[in-house]
Amino acid sequence: MNLNDRRQDYLVRYIEAFRAAFREMQQYLPSETLAICILPDHFHWVVVLPENDHDFSRRIQNLKINFTKRLPLSLYNPQAGQTGKRESGIWQSKFWEHAIRDERDLYNHIAYTYYNPVKHGYAKSVADWPFSSFHRDVSDGLFPIDWGGAVSEEIKNLYVERP
């Protein structure tokens, strides 16, 4: 999910607002977060929805609303065509979602999520980026702390295939 103005850093500048919005969304629309990484202008989220619940869009909509209402009004900048739709101009209206096909696809998406701050130049290593569930997964023994230092060409190629 991307900010409308990708030059902004609202997601990390207002990280506590994002965390509060995420907790609020989870309270009303629970799910299991397998991986999440919040960057200044976008975030990646690998999630398992409850059985018989396929409403990912409602969760994103709820999260966007909950975060936006916690921001200073001075940041709102609706673009032409958004004002009648009650949009703030904070978020892009579209987002990319993908249904995981198998264990390899799951691993690739988690790896993509965790490596994203390195790819964008925000961190030298995956462990250096503080706004990620990578640290939880290291504590749980799922990843070594130095994971991502030598990411395979296969993972790097994911960046060619996806925006």
C-alpha cells in the first residue's frame, strides 16, 4: 500500500499512529500477520485471513482510514476527483494483492517484504530496519539475525518482476 505522494515519509514519521491504526483494524478485522515491513512511503504485509474470510480490501480500507484520522489535517491533500469521494489525498487508491500459491511463494513474499528496506537504500542490512516483523521472526528462531546479507539472485529477481 503506497502513499499518494511517494516523496513523503508519513508511515515512519507517524509510526505510532500507524501501529495504533493497525491494532484498531486487527481488533475489528482480525488476521494473522506473517510478515510486515513499514517503509516511509509504503508498506508490505503478508497476512493470513480467517477461514471463509477473503476481505483483504476491507482491512486495507480500515487501516487507511484509521491511520489517516490520526494524522494532522495539514497533511491532507486531496487530488482532483478525490474531494467528492471523502478521500484525504494521503493514500493511493489502488494496491497490489496476491494469493499465495505454495510454500515457496510464501517464502519469496516474506523475503521480498523483509529485504525491501535494503533494496530502497533505507538500511544496509535487513536487521538494521526497525519497522519490520523480521525482528519478531529472529526472536522466534525463524531467521538468523544476519539473514539477507547475501540474498539469492532469485530473491533479487523478484524486484524485477514486481513494482
